[in-house]
Amino acid sequence: MKKILDWKKYAEAARRVVAEGCVLVENKDNVLPLKKGTKVAVFGRIQHNYYKSGTGSGGMVNVSDIYGITDGLKNSARVKVDEELENVYLEWEKENPFEVGIGWGQEPWCQKEMPVSKELASDCASRDDAAVIIIGRTAGEDKDNLETEGSWYLTATEKEMIKNVSEAFEKTCIVFNTGNIVDMNFVKEFNVKSVLYAWQGGMVGGLGVSDILTGIESPSGKLTDTIACSIKDYPSSANFGSLKDNVYAEDIYVGYRYFESAAKDKVLYPFGFGLSYTDFEINAGDFEFDNSGNLPRVKFDVKVKNTGKVSGKEVVQIYVKQPQGKLGKPALVLADFKKTSLLKKGKTAKLNFEFDISRIRSFDDTGVTGNIDSFVCEEGTYEIFAGNSVRNISKIGEFTLDELIVIEKVSDALKPVVSFDRMKAVLDKNTNTISFENEKVDAAAPYQNRHRNENLSELDNFTERTDLDQDVLSVIKTLSDEELSCIVRGEGMGSPKVTAGTAAAFGGVSKSMNDKGIPCCCCTDGPSGIRMDSGAQAFSLPNGTCQACTFNPELVKDLYEFTGWEMVYNKIDILLGPGINLRRHPLNGRNFEYFSEDPYVTGVFATANILGLHSAGVTGSLKHFCCNNQEAGRWVSNSVVSARALREIYLPGFEMAVKNGADVIMTSYGSVNSMWTSGNYDLVTMILRKDWGFTGIVMTDWWAMTNDEGKEPVRFNIAQNVRAQNDLYMVVPDAAENSHNDNTLTALSAGELTRTELLRSAYNTVLFLKKSHAQARLENRDIEVIIKNRKKTAMDGATDKIEYFETYDGLSIPLDHVDTSRGKSYSFGIVTKDKHFYRMELVGKTGDNDLAQVNVSVSYNGVNVAVLCWNGTHGAYEAKGLTMDRPLSRNTVLNLYFAQSGLTLKEFKITKVKDNE
């Protein structure tokens, strides 16, 4: 079977997501859209250094092209970009190059900005009609934003640029190429007329942004965060960044749940807000409360009319005001949303809504309602509102519950083992206003080991169960203890057993298991597209912020179907994403991967990602499970959080995706309530598998630490992972070798881990593999994907069939067969089990021209490390090389790119220089 992946349609789908994800928060005097023929001056050095994503593993996608915002404006042919000003920037950038940083995640949050004088601004204004200022920010894995200039705040140079340009131009728009929100007080300070959040749009981001700026599309994106007046106004600020115990004292009052309850005056731009180039009128239709079924339901429709002058889309958001009851509630909770199709001026759309009261449930973790560890809806009146932001809503109906309804009783799991005070909403009945008081959360006694021991008997006769897949059981029964200890280890990074340069191989990672029909599965990063450290190129996707701000899950689902087929093409089975933690605080560096401060929005877009991938028979790994809400101290920080906050806002996004078919979960690095998540029995077995019915696989984050209850965390505590039913430890250099001496077999022999628990994880893994493309590849029945309309690059085919060579002291690899024509590329792999420093040399010859410059770019796991140059060698072979400043990785992919023809290669030599001490 063959499948055609049309790269052009893939890019068009991403471009639509970018356009619909742009959020217009200011547009006084109709600065936007730029009219056809407008002469535009583009300011800001990010016009040539577009941020396609944030930093870290979630952003390391090799691409053939990146279309920035200036590129998009030029390609639109609708406006005229001031090339004289652009050349000023290009000349300045020669002396002020983009700073990439040194090492992992060391790129600065923002780049040095070119000063814009009043004279330069005025000069441009004399010949141009409008100005666009592009401001860029990055952050990412292991790198939170900071409450400093150049991160949360604008720099002095940026402010001066905004001031001078805004004063010189009648029409100025500021575009934010960022992963998340920033301080917005400058709008009032400089009387800024137009501001567009364009986020990070992947490789075609600038094209989608240009569609909004030039009016090809009317903006329809909405904020999935609340933008407050000050960073201090966010209630999580008091504890954000703690490197030890990070107390979630704000409890469920995150984002608009807090601000709309008792701090409305602290908001600059509310949740769900976003302007359009047209106007809409939203009116309620029929409303029905149906109390005849298992759970009461509401059914209603909302009519949306385009009353403006151009076509556009609108997002209708449904909020519910609940009775405060005994638990205390936020003033409003988002219950649903829908986006219209494109409405022409004067046209009306009717949107139908229906949901039961489980959508607005609350969690009782203390028993104050008489229903401890239960989701409930308390008695009282529930008011339903519809509008286009949390602030612009109108009441459309209400219903009353005469008595409390228990929605669901769940396990007594994952409660804090230290006491702390949390916020609780209290209603003043005289003024009908909400305020907050402190409520003590009592500490629970240690329970993880107790819960595991209470449930061990469920594993009796595990391999004889008739309700399980009998084919899978027959396979795992044949596995030896050594094979069982191997199948719970993922292998990587860059395992030669799967696609070169990917994050991990797992499953049939030994020959014996391969011989028993267990395939080797491939997974790789991530939330912004496929990362391959071989240098192979892939499609870079719009970031999570942009996706969610579309409020259009169908559009995002369609995009991820393309990504799914791209994965099949590259023989990748699991994409390590989406990231779906809640945006508890605006400074979280990984917010660019995540969707929202709201759990419902998060769950909807997590589901869209997964269902899109499932359309191609591949999947994604929901991460990071759970409470990875800051990057500072992510290895060691302990999130102290109530069961109510977990169940009501931090876990529902995961739960929704799981109940819609998600089949892979990645746990986080840190600890939740004193137990590191990778070995957290309550999280992985009690909640995920028992309460939610999850039957897929769970993996650790890469090189995660795990602790036994009451003890400090260590790496390679795989026994505790397996006890918790975290099926895969990610990663080890060679899964069959146990080079890190993990404790799987020793714990088994000591009776601290049962063989049945290992069999259980093996069952989960093999059951997953049975349904995967990996199984089809092993049986030579997989789908062939053919990509069309993709621009040819030097890397095409270079890494498809990489040969690996093993070395200890050194080796020589013949290269006389390699095509060194201009634009060609060649890749090969090196496997080393010991950490030595090496010198690498490439031996080649050229002709008689002494002035010839024949260059070869050398890349190491996707990162360029050298450019080697031969001048005229008169037919004699010469060695060119470098001594590596670090030991080789266990599995290394080297790529040679030939910039000019004329080189004849003989060999590649690698020589040990010294041992790593």
C-alpha cells in the first residue's frame, strides 16, 4: 500500500493554523489590516531571525526553510516592504550576529536590538505608510523566563524603538514572535495602537502572520491565558521557581479562575479575548435542561451574526457560574467553545451545544460535602453564559439542582504528605462578591507502598487471564527474566536499531526478542515537529500556544494527520508530545509547548493532536505527567498540591485525552507530593490506569530519577518504575547490556519486585507494539509513504540507510565510493562503548588550482562542528580534521555536506586522543 504526502498541502494546513492562532489584542484607528499597496517599514532584528519555536528538545527540528514575517509580507505581493530600511538592518547584523549560545538551552531570551533613532524613524515615515515592529522572545526546556528586561519586560532599546516609531508613524503595529505572553504595560505608556500576538509558527509561521497583517485572513485567535497588569498579580507568583517544595497555595485558582473571582481590576486582557477585522453579534437561541438521563444535561444553541464589513470567524465561549456551596468555586468556569465557519458580512451561523453536568464538576478532597474523594455538583442554581471572552458574555439560561449529585467516586490517591494552607473562595452574601481565605490542607500518611501492596493480589494468575490479548500473553510467557529486564529499558539516544538520530528504541531491542516477533519501536521529539539529530529535515509545526489560540481543534487535528504520515515516512512510531501541562504561571519556560491556563482547552487540543496522529496509525506521548509547571529545578522540585487541584485542573487535560484514545504517557522529572512521578504508583496505576482505564504504555522522561517511598531519588531505579507500572525507563545506551547496573534483576531476586509486575509491563508494551507500524515493518507489510511537492535538499536520502561502525581505539572508514558532487551529502554512524576523546580526519584530494576552495561541512548528531577546506592538492591526498572537545556519544551520526564539487575522498579516520577522565 502507498500513501502520498503532499508537502504543499501540509504547509497550507500549518499556515492556516498560524493565521487562526494569531491574537489581535489592540487595533485602534484600524491600523490593521494593511491595505493593498501599503508601503511598510519593518523594524526589529527578529525580522531576519524568526523564532520558529522555543528552545530545547521541543524545538530542535531541522528544516529546509524558515519563512519569517518579512518574508511573508514580501511573498504576499500585497504590500511594499521598505528595502532601504531592511538593508540598514542587514548591515547592522553583520557586526551584531544572532547569538545562539553555547550548550544546551543557552540561547538568550532575546537578541540584541538595533537602536532606532528618531531620525531613522522619521526618515522611514517620510516614504512609508505604516510600520511593523517585530519583538522576539524565546525560552524552553530547562530555561524559564525571568522577571527581567529582555524576558518578561521589554528592554530599554525596544521601548525606545516603539516610542520613536510610534511617534513618527500614524500607523504602527507591534507583532510579538514569542512562545508566551509578556508584560503589556507599554501599550498605555506609549499609546500603542495595534498589537498582534503571532507566537512561534514553525517553518511557515511568517506566511500565516502575513495573511493576518495584510487582511487575507481576518484574525480569529483568542487568548488562552489571562494577561494581568503585573507579574505579581498572578497568585502562583509567590511560590513559582522554588527549587525545593513548590507549594500550590493558589489551589484551583489559576488564571481567569482567580482573576474573574476577586481580581478583575488586575487584568489588562482577559482570557478568551481577541479582536477581529469585523464585528459579531452573539444571541441566545433555544435552551433546554434535561434531567431525565443518568446525569442532567443542558442543550442550547447560539446564533452568531457577522455585522461588520468583511468575512471572518468568531469563537463562542460558554461559561458557567456555579453555586459556591461548601467547596467554594471560581466565579466562572469554561464549559465549552465552538468556532464558526467563515461568515461573510451579514451572514448568521447557528452553533449547537450540549453537555452534561460532569463538564462543570468539582472535587471534594476533604469530605466537606459528605463525599470525600468524589466529583460532585453541589445543589443550587447554575447560570450559563455565552460570549467571545470571559469578560464579554451574556446569560443564556440557568438550571437548578435540588440536591447534590455525585458524579464519580475515585481512588484515595496522590494526596499531599505535608500540610499547607491553600486559597478558598468565600462568598459574601451581603455584597454578592467573592473573597479568599486560607484553608488548611491536612497531611496524609505515607500511602504509596500500602496502595501497591493492597493491589498486588490482582496480579495473581495474570498470564492466565481470559480478558487479555491471548496472542500477546503467549509471547510474553516465553520471555526470560533477562528479556523482561531488557524490555523495560528504552535504548538511546540515537540507537542504530531505529531511524538515525532519534530519541529512543524500545520493545524488541535484543535479537532474541526480535526472533520472537517483538518489533523495535522508534520514538522522537516532539511538540514542534520531528527531531532527528542525524541532520535529516522535517516539518516544523506551530507551537502549542498558537495551536490552542485558534480555538479550532478540527484544524489542528487535520495538521497532525500530515505529521502522522511524515512520521510513517521516517519510520517513527511515537512523537514525544504534545506537552499538555497547565500554564500555571507566565514565566514557565516551556509554556510555548503547552496550550492554556485552562484544563478544558488543554484537553481539547491534546485530543486533537492525538486523533490527528492516530489517523496515520502513529501516536504521540502526552507529557509531562504531571505538574511540570516550571523548568527551574525540574529534576528536584517537589510540587505540593492538593488532590482537589490535581483532579480539577492539573489532571483533566490528560484524562480527556486518555478517554479519547491517547495510548502513550510520559511522566515528568520532578516530584508530586514527595514521590517522583516516574515511580509514582498512585499517579500511574491508581489514577491513570484504575480511575481512567488507561491500557497503553507509560515511559519516563529521559534519564529520569525515581525514589522509593520516603527516600531520595536516584537514576536507574527501574524496579520502582515497574512497581508503579511505568513500563519503560528512558534511556540506556544498550538495553541488553545493563551497563548502568540498574536494579531490575537484583530487586527481582530479592523479592522487592515480582516477575508478574515485569510481565505486566511487558504485556502493556507488546500489546502497544502489536498495533503499531513497527509490527508491520517487522512483518514487511507497512505502508510506503511518498512525499511530493517538497523542495529537494542536500539531506534527502542521506540518512535513510546509515551504516554504523564500531570503534574503541580508532578506525578507518573507506569513502572512495561517496558522491562528492556539489550539493550532495553522505552520512554514517559510529558506535563507541567507552568515553574517549577522538581526533577525526577526512582524507581527500583536489586538482592543481592552488586557489581552489573546496569545503565540506561536518555535522555531529545534527549539529555543525566544522567546515573543512581543501585548496589545490595537485592530486595528492591531504588529511583535514579536528580534535573533538567532548567524548563521542554512544551512537553518533556524522554527516558530510559537499558545498562544491572537485573533491575525491579516500577515507575517514578516527583516532583516540585520550581517555575521558
